[in-house]
Amino acid sequence: MKLKEFGKNLFNSIRKKILMVFLVTTLLTSIASLLILGSSIRFISRIESMFTESINFGEFIDSLEAVDNNVSGYLTSEDSDVLMNYYISKDRLVDLSESFGGTEPAGTELDDLLRMDILNLQKSYLKTAQEAVDAKQNKDADIYIAKYVEASRIIRYIKSYIDEMNLARFSDNTGQFINLSANINNLVTANIILIIAVVVLNIFIVFSIAYSMTRPIIKLAEAAEEISNGNFDADDVIVSSNENELKVMATTFNTMKHSIREHIEDLHDMAVTESRLMDEQMRNLQMKSLLDNAELKSLQSQINPHFLFNTLNAGVQLAIIEEADRTAAFMEDVAKIFRYNVQSLNRVVTLNEELLILRSYGNMFEVRYGDRINIVYDIDEDCLGAKVPPLIIQPLVENAAIHGLGEKEDGGTITISMKTKEDLVHISVTDNGIGMSDDIINRILDEDIVTGNSNRKIGHTTGIGTQNVIHRLRLFFKRDDVIKIESIPGKMTKITLILPYIDSNTGVKDV
């Protein structure tokens, strides 16, 4: 059971399979190569041994013949140089005989016997030859001739034994050479068969691995194509292969598909919900717009009765006091203001139009208050083209005259300023009257009081006009920071309208 589990774990990875195939084929090829290499080495070693033995035999025979030639030459010439060459060749033959007999490896039994006979005959030859040389030196002709004849006979025996030994060696080496050649041929044949088997095995394994790898990959590609076409309900990819990599890939792909499908379902649900919310918001915006328009008209309509009451009252007072031209001029200004007010309150006017009405309104103030109230204008003509709702400055001037300066016996000055600052229009109405406390300022700016959603009242100290202007500007420009009030009780009050510059030609400027 453990062996089966080990084999299963061994081949459950593509990398392990490829490494195993590579190792097995490399091992088989290496074994075959090593076998052929070993046989080749043995064959070459044997050839070298045969070649070395042939060289040794040749040198031994040459040295033996050199000794014989020197002996024969000395016996015939009695030359000392020849005698010296004899001793030299004799020593060389002794050295070769020691090598020939002591270092050569043992061969067959016949080979060893022949080797022993050759060495013994060589010793006998050297002894006989030396005796012939000694007899020649002693002038004993019969003895050195007999010894030379015996030495020649020994040489013939030695040569015959060497020829017999060479023949035996040749026969033995030929058999070994034939065996080695047969073994090499067998190894070459086995190597060819092994190479063919390895190639076939590799082809089989490669095709098997490729098929086992590509089949699940093709399934994954088909599933991916289904997903690209929007079909997330396709069946999961099932991989029956043992490769862990492909199983992980398939499992991850299936998980990804389910996650994408769930995400798309969530997005669809969110889209439906957002669509419903957008519809609801649109309805709410439409309702708010209707309410804002209604409230804007309602707030604007509050000005007319209040304004007409004060205007008519001033006209009555003027008619009692004097008549003629001043009354005519006064009534002309009143007519301008009436015409300006009775027009549609939903329209948009320019600051220039507001300024013209303010000047007519200022003329009325001169009639009503005389020298007690002085109106000063500080106008930047660059801002006169800005668009604003109608009647946003006149209520502030009226409140400044009535509530700021009206209670002062010596009156005062109202300064009307229009300036452009960083794409904003600053419109300020400043009086040097009695001022107002911080509590009153906070109540004027209170959104609930301005819209009428509070039970608190600010009284008549500042009039209804300021709250009306604040709320209309907030509705018109869709922003809350449209007004700033600064006041020092007993000294001054400054109300500043801070409005986006809406050009009469290009629309709202970027702020």
C-alpha cells in the first residue's frame, strides 16, 4: 500500500514525470555507452599488449643477432673494437632477457614453458659465446671453433622457440580478438536496440504527457470561450488527470467562474436598486423644484405689499407738505419702481437693472428723509452685467434706512458697493447706524427662521426683507454662503452678498 502511494505521489506532477523520463533515458543510454566503452578499452589494451610483445620479441632477436655478429667478427678479426661491441651487445641482451622473463605477464602453460626454455637457452648461448671468445684470446683455435658452432646451434633453437611462441601468441590473440570483436558487435547491436527502445519510449511518454496535459487545457479554453460569450452557467471543468498543476488550474478556473457569476448577479441587483433609487431621486428632485419655485414666488410676493405700503405713505406725506415738480418727480420714481416690481418675479435681471431701481429708490429717500439719510454709491462697472434675482439690494437698503438710521436723530450715510473679487460679486450695504447684536445676526442667518420652520421670531428690528433676500439667493444659486453680516452696536452694520458671477452671455463663471 505504501509502495502504491509512493508511486502515485511520484508521478502526480508534470515536472516529476518529465524529470523521471529524462533520468531513465539518460541512465539507459549511459549504461549502454559505458558497456561499449569498457569493451573498447579491453580491446585496445589487448592490441597494445600484442604490439608491445611483438616489439619486445623483435628487440630480443635483434640483440641476440648483434651478439652473434660481434662474436663472429671478433673470432675472425680479433679486433678490439669488435670485442668492445660484443660486451655492449651482451649487456643489452642480459637486460632484455631480464625484462623478457621477469615483467611479462603469465600466459598459457605452453607460453610459460617456451619462455623458460628461451631464457635457459639464452644463458647457455651467452656462456658458450664467452667461452669461444676466451679461447680466441688464448689462441686455441679448435676450442673457439667448436664453441662458436655450439653457440650457433643454440641460437637456432632460440629462434625456433621464439617463432613457436609467436605462433602460439598469435593463435591465442586471434581467438581473443575474435571474441572481443563479437562482444563489441553484440554491444553495438544492443546499443542500437536500446536507442530505438528509448526513442520509442520517449515518443510514447511525450505523446502521453502531451495528451494528458492538452486535454484539460482544451476543456479550460472551451470553458473560457463560453464565459467570454457571456455564458456563466456552463458546467464546471472536471480534470481526471493525476497532475496536481492541472487540477489546481481547473479548480481555480471553476472558482473564478463562480465568483464572476456571483459578482455579475450582485452588480445586476445593485443596478436594479440604483435604478429604482435614481427614479425616486428624480421624483424627489422634481417635487423639490416645484416646491422651491412655489416658495420663491411666495417669498418674492411678500415684498410687494410691504414695499407699496411704505411708498404710498411717503407719497401721501409729500403731497401734504408740497406739490408741483418734486411731487411729479417722486411719482415718476414710484412708477418706475412699480413697473419693475409688477413684472414676473421668476425673471433674472442684471446688477445694472438693480442699480437703476436703487437710484430711483434713493431719490424717494431724499424726499422722505431729506438730508438725514445720504446714499453713496461705489460701483465697479465690470460687475454690472452679472445676473441675479430681482429685488435683492433694495430690501437691504430699506432695512438700513429704517432700522439702522431711522432711530438716529441726525440720520447717517448708506454706502452701496458692488465689486468683483476672484470670479465672485461682492455687494455690500453699509450704514453708520445703531448696529445690531450678535444674537440678532445669528437669528437672521438661522436657516429655520429664514424658511419659517422655527417658532422663534426675530421681530421687526431688521424687517422681513433680509430673510426674504437670504432665502431667495440660496434657492437661486443653490448655495448657503451667500451673505455675510458685520455689525458693531452703536456704530455700524455691513451686510455683504457674496454671489457667483453669472455673466449675461457665458453663464456661470468657474469659482
